[in-house]
Amino acid sequence: MTTKPKARKYRIKRTAPNANAVETADTAAPQPEAAPAEPVAPTPPPAAEAPSEPAPAPAGAPRVTPTPDIASPAQVGSENTIDAIRREGLTGRQLRMARRVAQKHGLPATSDFDAVRLLRDKGIDPFQRSNMLELVVPPGQEGAAPAQPRGAGRAQLPQTVTPQENLPALDESMAEKRAREVRKIQVDMARRRKRKLVVLFARLAFFVLLPTLLAGYYFYSAATPMYSNKSEFLILQADASGGRGGIGGLLSGTQFATNGDSIATQSYLQSKDAMLRLDNDAGFKAHFKQDWIDPIQRMNPDASNEDAYKVYKKRVKIGYDPTEGVIRMEVVAADPAVSQAFSERLIAYAEERVNELSQQKRADSMRDARDGFEKAQQERRNAQEALVRLQVENSALDPEGIIGSMRGLISNVDQLILEKELALAALQDNARPNRAKVAGVEADIQRLQLQRDKLNAQMTQAQEGENSLAEKAVRIQMAEADLVSRDLMLQSAIEQMEATRAEANRQVRYLTVAVKPVTPESASYPRAFENTFLAFVIFAGVYLLISLTAAILREQVGS
């Protein structure tokens, strides 16, 4: 007895434009010999959404009246689930990705939303990153994935015909190829980045970290501790007994008055002469040649004075502050007692140098004043000797007085002659004068006139000629004037010498120790952390400089 196959009815449900999903419902009973379920190849949606007609019955078969369209509870539940998924607002890219994941797992999805529903029923998250990456097939495994039938993922309606098994495989899409190439490039970039990072860390470890560790080991463990002894002293000027005018008087009480002496003292303490003197007195080179000092800080046994001077400049640091006038000195040695001894020796050298500078200034100032005084005194003595010699040679102590006395005698003779002439005139006024008296008066007048002529002759001889009294008087007057000027010059030289002596007393400098050297109890050097950090900065800077230079050269050569 043959059974008639029941007719299969279809129900078309209108969905959103993006979904175009079609749900099927089997109202008939299953056929006795049903094939295993296989993925149904979807087909493009129809051109018009019209109710589909049932398939025509075979020839000779009895006509079956269509039954009403009734959906099962499972179909209603799936429709509700699809409606809920549609209201989630998934993007087109997410829906396409869900369709691809469903095809990969072999789920018969009729639409993108149905693919999401089927994947969630299976417990698979269609939007997980691992699922997205599994869609890109690695190189060499292209044949491992099952072949998909052409047109898979684009079905909008169910198929009534079972797809054939011998259809050609689906060609790889451009998106899959692009994803595979991007993945390959990302893997290669990650591998190269990792290799470069490894090389960079290796270079940093070899050129920066390893030298820094060695430097830190030396500063913390191997370096010999050095003891620092600090002291401060300043150079002062003696208090002046009187004020001085000008800028010198304004600066006499400030540190600028001793600025030159302080700089000279600083230069002397930093010179090789001070180093040699310290070596002769306290054994500077022998101290730094001891065997228990580490090799880096130890001086060579056959070191020259130049090598010792380099160590001296490193271990003896002297600074001068011009605003305060203070000289600060720091002496570093491997033994605290030796550092204090070195400091005391250097301060003594500085004090001696200051005294020498003051004494030299005083000697220079007094030398000029003393020379001027001695010269003025000698010239005055010469002028006085010349005056005395003129007076002795002329046998007259006062030629001017002699000439004055001769002039007085001539005046007296002239007065006597005048009196005699008046007496003669009085006698002659008589009518009968006494001839004897007249003759006597005339004789007196003649004798007085003769004496006047002699005095005039002597006077003339005394005023004319090279050896006259007038010439001698002129020479004596010039000698006396010269003696007076020399006396004034001698007096000025004496005053100048006294002023210079007072100025020299004000030029006295003396050294005052403000901070005395004290024996240190703990080592000040090396400063392990600071020196290690400085070594790291130096090595890092050198490495960076060399790397930049090499990169620039490589770029220039490559271009």
C-alpha cells in the first residue's frame, strides 16, 4: 500500500529591509526516508514580496486542499528572538560577521539575525575578537577549512532542493585576503619590533648599565675614602690714623682695598711653587704615593712635578669671594691628620706672602721719599758751601754793607763841603773879610772835595769790573737765594717723607683666619651616589650622541 506524500506549505513573513528573513514551517509529517540535515544554500530574495504559491502536485496525484497557516511554538519563539535581536541595533558589519561565523560552524542561517540567534543558541559569541580572527585563514592552511558552496551567506529564502555535493568551492574574498595580509604584516612588524627592542636593551646594558655598575662598584667599595678639611681666611688693611681724600679714602675700609692682595695670595697658593714648598715641608707627593691608596687615586712612584701638580690642583681647592673678601680653601687627603697639617702649612705660606707684599709696598714707597729727601739735603749743603766760599774768597762777609758805608762817607763829605761853602760865603759877605779865615775855609773845602773824589773813585771801582764789590755782592745774593730755595726744598722733602711713612704704615696688610682647620672625623669623598649618577648621565649622553651621529651618517650614506 502506497502512502501519498503530504503537501508542504510555506508561510512568508515580512521583515525589515536589512533582514529579508523567511521562516518555514512544516505542517506535514516527516517522510520515512529523510536524508541527514545539511546546510541549505540560501538564494537571493525574490523581486517582489508576494505570497508564494504551493508547489504543483505530481501528475495523477489527488488534489490536496491547503490547510490554514499555523506556526509552531518553536517558530514563534524563534521569531520573537529574532525581533529582539533586530531591536538591538546591530550594525551591518556585525551582521555580516555573524553570517560568516555561522557559515564557518555550518549553521543553516536564513538571515543575518537568524545567524546571530543560532550562534547564541550554540553558546558562541559572534562578536568575540577570537571568532573574528579565526575567519582569516593562516598561510598554508587554506585547505583545512571546509569548502563553502558558492553563494553561501547570501540566502534570503529557504531552498526546497537539496544542494549538490560536487559544487565548486567558494573563492576567497578580497576582505579575507586583505585580513590575511594585514595579519602577516602585523606579525612581521611585531617580530621586528621585538628584535629591535632586544638589540636596544642589549646595547644599553653593554654601553650604559655595565659601565655605570662598574663605576658604582668602585665608588661604593673600591675607592679609598678621602678626608676634607675646610678653612676660611681674609686679608685686612691696617687702620689709618688719618683720613684720605678721593676714591682711595672711600675704599680704604672695604674689601676692595685688599682685592689685589687677596687675588695674589690665591694665585700663589694655587701655584707650583706652593706645591713644591708643601712637598719639601710636609711630603705631599709621598703621602699620595702610599700603597694602601686605590690605583686610580694613587700617584705613580716615579711621578714628575707636573703629575704631582695635577694632583695638587685636584686636592687643594681655593676660591675667592670678591663681594665678601673671604678666601675659602679645601684640602683633601687620605688621612685626616695629614689634611689638617696641609691646611695649616698653606695658611702659613699665605701669611708670609701677605707680609712680603706689604713689606715690598712699604719699601717701594719709602725708597722714593728717602731718595728725594737725601737729594734735597745734599743740594742745600752745596748751596751753603758756595755762599761761604764766596764770602771767604772776597774777605768780606758783607760787600753790600761795605758799599753802603762808602756811600754814607761820601754823603758826609758832601755835607761838610756844603757847610764850608756856606761859611765861606758868609765870610765873603763882609766888606772887609778876614783873609786868613777865608783862606782856611777855602783850604778845607779843597781838602773835602779831594776826599770826596777819592771816595767816588773807590765807589766806582767797587761797582764796576768782575772783581768789584757789586759783582761780589750779586754773587753772594744769588748764593743766599739758592740757599733759601734749597731750604724750602729740604723742608718739602721732609714733609713728603713723613707723609710717605704714614702712608706706608697704612699699607700694612695682615691675614686673619676666620675658620681654622679642624681634623675631620668622617670621609667626605668619594660621594658614591652623586658620582654614580653622574657616571650614568655621562655614559647615557655619550651613547645617545654616538647613536644620533651613527644614524645621521647611515641616513646620509643610504641617501
